[in-house]
Amino acid sequence: MLFNIILGIYQFLVITPSGDTTPKNDVLDPTYKALDIILPVALGIVLLSGTLYAVAIGVQYSRAETSDDRQKAKKKLINAIIGFGLVLVLVSVLYAIRKPLGDFITSK
């Protein structure tokens, strides 16, 4: 289920076009084009690295022999999941506010 949610967010970010909805500005147009290229790639890298890190910590948790090692691995796993979620939310927010922010900047 979590994978479907992440995949849906990724598809939304990649498929959402910004072509005609962005304000025409000599400074902002290259920025929007760069964000259109960078954000999906960055999101893919974050998804891949976060998943691999969570799997590695999960293996570490399952192989822990003492309760102290399990607690440390559990704490790492919880922190990794929280950080992973925050990065996804922040990238999504950045992608969502770029048009209203551009409109605000060009309206002055």
C-alpha cells in the first residue's frame, strides 16, 4: 500500500505538465525548466536511496542479537522513515508552489 502511495506521488510529479501554466519571465522560465528536469530525478533518487537504506536497517534489526542492538536499529529505522517522508513532502510542496510563487514574484 505504501508503495502504491509513493508511486502515485511520483507519477503525479512526473506527469504534471508545467508548460503553459508557468508565467512568462526571462528569469523564471529557465528555473521552471530546470525544476521540471531535476525534481523527478531527485525524487527517484530519494525513493531508491530511502528504500535501500530502510531495507538495510531492517536487515540489521532482524540480525540484532541483543535488545540494545535491536533498539538502536529500531530507532534508526523510525528516523529513516520520518526523514524519507519529510523529503517526499518537501519535494512535493516545492513542486506544487512553484507556479503560485512565480505568479506572486511576477505580479510585483
